[in-house]
Amino acid sequence: MRCVNELAGIDAATVGVLGFTAKDHTPRAIAVTPYVVEGTATVTTMLALLTKAQMLRNRPAAALYAGGTHVHGDVAVEMHDDPAWFDQHIRHQELAKYPPAKTLLTIPFHRRVLWWYVGRVAMVFELPTIIERPGSDRVTLTSVVDGGVQIIPLAADLDVDCVGVGDHVDLGAPAPDGPACLLVHHETAGMAELLSLTLRGSVRDGRLDVAERRGSVTPQHPGALDQLRSLRALAQSAKANRPIINAWAERTPTPSTNVTNVNGATP
């Protein structure tokens, strides 16, 4: 199963970078947990957080970079609003890759109480191009090249903490001219905090001119009360998303048990 072997880096990685495009067709990037489901590179989102899935439903071109492996192509967006798909395909990977899941998934009646967590929207790469791209995904640059999304690893120690709007970043690596998104992500011990800093702008001659800055990789050390408030906010967001969830679920076909890999073989 050549596809599975090609995705070994994705399978082993706990965090990766997903690149896609916004409504204005400029690149965006976020840190994600990468999965391999039935021999296919897959990312998911909770039912409380549908923004990236909405973007990918409208513009399916995307890229995933994790574990030194770069995957790019179109994704199919699938709604799985009950825990069955999560239990079958994601639960064991989530427990291995995301330590807080060990607490969330032992809560009594968690399938009912945390329905917005065990229900997932899956973004599945269909017939992608898969290449080895050595480097770290801690600092990356996402660009659009010939209509496709590409993610370039930059030096993991590239210092952009003090970079602001109007500043410039020397990328230190070949990069295509045009709109780009530089993402830095950092996870504290046990993934208690998932932090990211995004610089958006335009690249010219190997330099990013920064037009927008969002986020921070400075730990905030939230307490138990903060974490509880976050869970409540996610539950409220999922409740507000219910009309969208129902509409998408009606349009999601039953997944086939046969998955075709990039060479046309069925794993």
C-alpha cells in the first residue's frame, strides 16, 4: 500500500499545518491535528468550529504539511454529526496525538454531553500529490501557485515575535512572489495551550511585506475556570451551528469502504 507508506510522516505527526484560500483567494494557514483515515490524509474540525470547513466547501484546493510530508490537492468535506465515525476512525489517533482528549473522552456520557466534540466535519484529500519536504512545520509559508496551495517550511527558529504591520521578514528560503501567509505555531506541555501567530502579506524577492498580524505564541496559562468557559463557549457555538450541521449532514453521502490511493489501487 504505497499511499500508506507515503503518509507515514503524517501518521506519526501530532501537529501539522493546513493551507487553504479565503473568499478573496488569498492563502490562509492554521495548525491542525493530522490524521490518516483508510489510507487517506484527513483533517477534521469540531462541530463548534466550521469556518475552515466552510471555506473548503467553496474552494476545495488545500495543502497539508506535517512530519516532513507535503500533501496537496482538492479535499472533500464530509459531515459526521454522530460519534460513530469518530469512534471508528479518529478516537485512537486523537488519544495518541492530543493529550487533553484523555480527559474529555473519559467524561461520563461524553458522547451526549460533548456531541460537538465527537461529531466531526472531515476534510479528506482526494487523489492528492504527495511529496517529501524535509523541515519543521513550526514556521511555514503558505502560497497559491498555479491555482494550488503550497506550504514551504521555514527555519524553525525564525524570529518574528516583534514583527508588525508594515515590517518585512526575510524568509531565508525560496518562495514564490505574491500573497502569502506566514504561520508560527507553538503548543505548551501536554498541549494545554495551542498558540499561533499569523502574518499575512505579499512576498517579493524572498521577503514578506506584512499587511496583517494576528495571534501570539506567548503562553497565557489559563486556569480551570477559563477552560470551563471555553468548553461552554464551544457548546454554544455548536448549538448555533445546528442548522448548518443538519444541512451538511443531509448532503454527505455514506462513505465507501473502498478508498482509492494516488496510484489507482485500493488499499
